[in-house]
Amino acid sequence: MRRYLMLAAVAGMLGAGTASGHHSFAAIFDGERPLKLSGKVADVEWTNPHIHFSIDVEGDDGAVTRWRFEGYPPNMLVRQGWQRDVTLKPGDAITVEGWHARTEPNLGAARRVTLADGRTLAAGPPAGTGGR
Amino acid sequence: MTRWQTARRPLAALSFAAVLASPQVLRAQAIAANDEVPRTADGKPDLSGVWIATGAVLLFEGEEAYAAARAADEAAGRALPPNEPPPYKPEAEARRQEHLARQGIDDPMARCLLTGVPRIQFRPLPFEIVQLPDRTIILYEIHHAFRIIPTDGRPHPPDMEPTYLGESIGRWEGDTFVVDVRGFNDKTWLQGVGTVHSEALRVTERYTRDSFDTIVYEATMEDPVVFTKPWTLREIFRLRPDERIREYECIESNEDLVRFEELLQSGDEAFRAR
């Protein structure tokens, strides 16, 4: 029941039309293609209107692929406890959950990040459909 | 916050209001029942403070906080009816559907243009209201935008040219702050993808601080060029006394501009709804 209420609340929010962030999510990212990747942080761009960060993901064959992610702007991250140069640092082992970009390979929208110490922080907005 | 005053209203007004169930009366009743609504020296509810749309609570504070906020509204009798889709004439609805099919790639906001009224009130970034005797000022984190809303009885300026945020004039109707906004350009979306409008747009906003922590917000949009009837949207703003307006720079790393250009050049299939 609790879960149902939560979903209903989220659906209500979408109906109210409070869009995800600065742009229309759906033009760039595909809310139907979720991803979850673990790797080591390669770089962090603490910029507006979105931060970007990259992680190096090692495949089963040992090959390393660099994935780049987009997230909230700094002002929204700071409100949730993020600190520049502290929360995400090059070399940190993290797991990113989010969605694939529609066309650009190895680009994703980050929804949440699980840090090496086990904390999970929101990193970006929920997926949009373009209908908001 | 210490300058805020409190005021008690006669209980008689409360019981009378209970008989009449119009939204305005219910809001007045809520104010009467809550002696924590701060007031300015002239007796008006003081809207001053940092506020944020309840929809943003989901982004900032998570699903549980959002559900709790909506449940609190339900319990307090301020739950909002579902918002209706825009009552567009066929031509405007066709434009909206085209924007939806294009997945919002034409969003003016994504190009860092000023977000218009009322969309700017729904953004997931806080805004600060500064209520002064002769004007009320709204400072927005998004775009670092501001609106100066005269309340000294002056009319709209005679030299209005179309703008993104229009020209606002405020007045009080009882305990509700009413803002009449005109003089818009047609370059913004009202609220949601493809919610186009014309320069004939006129927005009437109603801000009612019905408790210490909440403002009930209602925006009625009139535009005879695109609508068959007025369109009304509602939201609850929540006080964030420990928050401040932070910096928001839109264009620094706005990669959307490059991505949009690439997508548009690569053909419709790249971004159209499947």
C-alpha cells in the first residue's frame, strides 16, 4: 500500500507538470533504457546547468570503456549534501544508475550514485517522457 | 523571521466560512484557523520567504518526503484537484502534439531563455518573495530572474513591449495576493512541453498563504488566440526557511545546444517519439 501511494504521488507530480530539470530529458535520453554501471571515476566537471562526470568501466574481457554522465547542476547537488572535490574524486569506485542517451554511445543521464562508502546520493532527475 | 507578526481572526468568521464551501472561502477559513500566518504592519499576510513548488520536493528530498508533503496537504484540506490539459483550439493543439512528438527538443528553456509565467513558478528551484509596502519582488534561482510587482495602485505601464516574463501588477483581494500579468511575447511555454501561447496571453496569479509553511498558488491563463476557455493550474509552495537562493548559471556547459543541433541534422528518427 505504501508503495502504491508513493507511485501515485509520483504520478501526480508528473501530471502537475513539474519537469525534471533544465531541459527536456526525452530529447537526449531514453527513459526506457535504464543502465547500471560500476567503475572508477575518471573526471568530474562541476559546471552549470549540469555537472558531468566520467567513469572507466572494465568489461568481462578486461577492456575499459569510458562512460560520461550528466547530472543536476551544482546548486541542486549541494542542497543534497554533495561537495565539489569531496563527494566524487578521480579514482573513486562508484556505481551509477540512470538511462542511456538516445543516440550518443557511452553517454548517460545519472539518477543516483552509490559511493565507495555505501552511501547512495541522488545525482540527477527522474526520467522524463517528453510529455511534461 | 522575527519581524513576522501573528494575528488571530475571529472564530465567528471560521464557523460562517464552514457553511460556504467555495475554494476561496475554504482558503480564508484555513487562514482563519491558523494563527501562525505572519502578517505585515498593514495587516496583509506576509508572503516573504524562500519557497519552492511541492513538485520539487521529489527531486530534492525524495519520494517519501514528497508523498508526506502531499499527504499533509490532504490532511490540511488544501489538496489540489488534478490539473487539466490545456483547452487548446485545434491549431494550437496540433502545435503542442508536434512538440510532444519531437520530445521537447524545441524547449525554449533548454536554450537558457527566460522561463515565462507561470512555468517559472513550477521549476524545481527555489524563489524568494520580498514583500514591501509598495511592491512585492520575486527573486528566482533559475535564470537569476526577478519580477517586480507594484502594489501601489498604478496600472500596467503604457510602453509595454512583449517580454518573456511580462509586466506584473499586484493587488490584494482579502488575504489573497492577486497578480495581473500582461505584455508577454510568444516565445515561452506555459507549463509542460509544447504549451504554446500568443502575445494576447494574460495570466492572473493568486497567492494565498494558508499556513505558516504553505502558499496555495493558482494561475489562470487567458489567451483567445489559442484557448477555447481559460486554463488554470495550481500548486502548493512550501517554505524553506533554511534555504537561500544560490547561483544558477545556465549557459556555461549547456551541451544541449550542440546535441540538439546534431540531432536535428541527423533526421527526425533521432529524437521523435517512437
